[in-house]
Amino acid sequence: MKNLYSSFKDLLLVVCLLALEIVRQAKSGTSSFAKNSFSNQILATFIIVGLSLTASFNSEAQTIQVNGVTPNPVCAGSVVTIAFTATNQNGNGNSSSHYSETSSFQVYVSAAGGAAPYTLVGTLNRNPYSGFSVGTGGYANQLSGTITLPNNLSGSYTIALVSVNPTSIGAIGTGASPAFTVYGTTAAPTNPTNRSFTYGEVNPNKTLQVTVPAGYTVNWYSDATGTNRVATNSTSFLVNQTTAGTFTYYAEAINELGCVSGTRTPASLTINKRLLTISSPAAVSKTYDGTNATTITGTLQNALTGDDVAFIGTGVFGSVNVGIGISCASNCTLKGDAKDNYTLVQPTGLSAAINPKSLTLTAVGINKEYDGSRIAAVTLSSDKYPADNLSVVYSVAEFSDKNAGSNKTININGISLRNNDLGNYTLAGTTVPSASAAITPKGIVGFFIAKDKEYNGTTAAEVVSRSVAGQLEGDNVSLFGGTATFDTPEIGTNKVVTLSGASLAGNDAGNYFLNSVATATAAITKPVTPLPVSLISFTGKQADGSVKLSWSTASEKDNEYFQVERSKDGKNFHAIGKVAGNGTSSLRLDYSFLDAASGSGTIYYRLKQVDFDSKFEYSKVIAVKATAHKEAQATLAVYPNPTVGDVSVVTSTDLSGAASLTLFHSSGKAVLQKSIQVEAGQPVNFSLGNLAPGVYYLQIQTATSKATTRVVKQ
């Protein structure tokens, strides 16, 4: 069978070659057979049949036949539908050479007149089809698809298909369609006439026009490629627009055959915005606000009656700072439903003033510890704009008085402005703010001297004197009251005495609080036998700048004399005089002694009664407040103060001789005690190096004087 096919194919090829030679001779004029028209038709048919059969044999006899092209006639650039038949033969059973659902087809268009050469124009957009079949004698599969024709066609054409899968079944031009007619591309309209006028113009020309060849008509569209058609069959178009803007429409030409132009010609109507002006324009002065914004006033001119349009008067100062005659630029804008139909002409040559802002001030008082003065401190703030460099200061701030208290009124004077932006503000009309704060009491330490006593089985102790340290010079404050007790009731020397329940007294006591009371020392001695002299009374009284001492005895035995002794601290006594006794007597006897050099302050006295055999006994100690003689105040100077370790102490002339040095912590606890020799003006050195940082009180006491000062250890 295959041999038969092969022989037949060879025969067909010979026939085709013979036909081609006849054609060649016809063209050269050497063949009389080719000159006959009927002979030519037979010959052409013979050639096509030969090529088709040859192609069929080359691919197992699969064939493609184009049945028709619709629409027909058609305009160039249009989409056409191609109906064709794809026939599958049994062939040798090679299914890969059969048409199937995956087969695709290339589209070739002939030259004008429907003859070769054929040109590839694309791949057919084949409509879906399933169930390709193969049958004995050939199975014809009826198919169709679409493709867009090129824009450059005009005349009579045929279409042929060539399969891509299976590959190249059918020579180009075999199985071609019947002839169909293509109308060429229509030329686009020319000479568009654009129109323009100003919004509000009376009876403006709003008709757009184009030019097309005779017999053509025009359709108008709102866009270049879309389908929104706004007018038909007219070379002119009256635009129905009344608001400002540019409105473009597109003219499409249609020839007498119904073919449209490949492109559309634009034509535009422009409605220009109407100019508005502001009559009597003025920039408005303002109070400084840290910005350059201002307001423009005036009357809008040239708007159409009934239009909703107005202006927003905004402007910009040439500076943000205070000044007069500052130039202003207008930035006015329009508002209202009709604003887009207008353009505002900005006024020029405007100026106005920026006036200083009057400040509102607030003041917050700062608490302080009592220091004996009315000086106060406050923090001032204002309602200035945050970004501005401005400070509000004052020269004087004072409490209403110096005394401690809460919510105390502070008076502020001398308020002024400083820094770069002070020129933009004013204090004129500003109310001076009031403030309040607290003066808190100052802490001081109390001291006392305890009296030695004879053993009586109790811890009760007697206070000889009280004092304070840390108060300001000149303040009237003292230690008052309290109960003194020994640490134990047993006999001993340098026994610790504690004072509890003490308080502060004096005119300035309210400005202080008692941090602590330092402990004191005193002795509990053995009981003594009764004096050989029975002492009824012993008193002292200030008189004419001196102290007069008086005492009486109920009886005496072997009494040689009384030695009068004086002390500044109630502990260290020295003799100041002697009064002769009366030996032995059972009668009441009265004695007196005048101390003309008593000094000032609290003076302590006692009597030493001496017998003929030199035995003696002491009386009780009495205290007399003496003010007759003004004496210099004993003072201490400590340096360096504050200190980190070593210090030097220098005393005044009233504080010299043998002395005791005691250092008290601010809690009242004695942390250092030693005996020293002091001389006025000569330093005494000692170290605080082993003590913790804090506040301490240094006390030096001689037989006649005592002084205390404050020391800070860092």
C-alpha cells in the first residue's frame, strides 16, 4: 500500500513540474497552449490539485479547507470569522499527525486579487472544539475562529490556513477561502475648529467643527477610543458646557461603505475663568501670635449675579515679629459652588501692624528653711508661645515676715523680660502674680548641765542649766523644762544623765525645732555626815551690779570660818572670799557677803564651812541670774569648716585655761571628750577623721566660761 502511495506521489510531482513549465512558457510567450484561457484554468486547477494531494500524502492525507470568511465585505482592521474543515485520514495510524484539541493554525492573507504571495498575519483565535475524530475515507471536523485583519488591506483577498500542530500540513495557499472584499482604512477628519470664550460671556460660539471628504459623515465621542458617543452624522457639534474648563471631544469619520477612521480627531472648547478683583483691600493688624498670618478684607468685584462665590481673606506678613507698616502678601482664595469658574487677582501694596502680646504670669513659691530673713525664691512662668526665646525674671521676692509657717504670702517686685523675643511681648496691663510657700523650722540641738548629788537610791537628777546650739545670732530661743535622770542609781563619777521631755522657749522658739538634746555627766557621791554647823538658809540676790549672798545658822560648833566659792558652770568652783565664824553657839546667827565681780549670766555659789581642826563641809549650791556687769561673750572659731578631717580651734579671751572639750553629734550623743589647755588666740588642733560625715557641735568649757559652735564633717 505504501509503495502505491509512493508511486502516486511521484506521478503527481511530475505532473506539477510539467504544469509549472507550461506556466513559465506562458509568461515568456513560447507556449500556444498556455495562451489559451481555458487551458490556463485547467492547468492552474491541475497544479493546485497536485500540490494538495502532495501535501496530503506528505502528512498522512490530513487536509484543511477554508469554507468562508464573514462578514463579507469587511472593513480593514475589522475582526473576521473564518470557518474551515480539518479532515483527519487513517493514514498509517500515526495519531501525532492528526488534528486535535491542541492543534493551532496560522492565518495567511493573499495579495490583492486573491493570488500569491500569501502573508502571515497571525494565529487564528480558534473557537473551542472537542472530539476530533479520525475516520476511514477521512473525517471532516468543522471548525471556526477569529482574527483581526491588518489596517493596510483594500481590495479582494483570500485566506489560507496552515497547521502548526501537526506541523505544516498543507502548503500555503491550499485550501484557501473563496474571495472576499476588504474596504480600506477611512481617513480621520481634518481641520478641527477649536472654540474658546470667557465664563459669563454672552452668546458665545460653542460649536466644534471638522472636515471630511464628500460622502463621509462624522460621529462625535467623549474620548479617543471609548464608546460614549455624544453626536452622530454631523461634521459639527454644539457643546453643552457652561462651567470653566477645557472640554475635548473626538470626531470619527465614516465613509460611504460604513468603514470608520482608524483614529479620531480631537476638537476642544475652552471656557476661560472669569477674573475677579477685591476693591478697597486692607490687611488687618493683629496681636503677636508667633505666626505671620493675617486677614485681608475688601469687596469682591466682577462676579456674575446669582453665582455662589466669595473670597477667603488670608494674607502673610513679611515678618512674624512686632512692628508697624509691615508689608503683607495676599493669599486669598475663593469659596462657594461657583468658585471654579473664577480666578482671583490678588491685591498688592498691603501693610499692617503686629502689636505686642500682653503676658499673663504665674508664680510658684519655693519652700525654704528658716534663716532669719524674709528673702524668698519663686519660679515665674508665662503664656508665651512655646517656641519663643523669652524669660521672665524678678529682682526681689520677699515673705511677709521672717517667721516659720506654711502658705506664707510672697510679694514679688521688679518683674522684667529677657532674651531674643522680648520685643514681641509687653508687661503693660499684666497683673503681678502672687505666690506662697513655707518657711520650715530650723533644727537645733539642746544641751544641759546636771548637778552632782548624794546617793539616795534613785536615778532622779537635777538640771543646773540649759542651753541650745545652732540658733541664729540674736534669736531669742532657749531650752526649757524636761526631766533629767541618771543612767543608774549607783554611786559613780561621770555618770550619763539624760534629759527627756524638754522643749524650746523664747520669742523665736517657733522658728526652730529640737533635733535632740545632748547627754550630760554628773556624779552620785556617798552620803556625808551632818555639818557641825546647822545652816538654816543660803540665798543670793542681785543688788546694784553685785550679788549679795545671805545665810543663817541655827547652831555652830567649832566653826572657824565660811569660804565663799563661785562657779560659772555649777561644777568647777573657786574661792572668792572668807567670812569668820563664831566658834560654838546655840543661837541664830546671820551672815552676808557681797560679790562685786560676779559677772553676767547664771552664777553658782556654795559655802565651804571650815572647823578649827581644818575639817570642812560644803553647803548646797545656789544659782543667781546676774546681769549687772556686761562681760564679753566667750566665742569659738573652727577652721576649716566644713572639714574632711583635721581642724583647728581658736578661743576668745574669755575662754582660757584648763578646759574640757566635748564634741556632740547632731543627735545629741557625745562622740568625743578630752581635757585640753586653751589660750586665747592660740589654735588647738584635733582630728575628726574617724567620724562619719554629718553635723556636730563643739563645746569648750573652762572654770568660768563655756562656748559652743557648729562643725560640718564632709
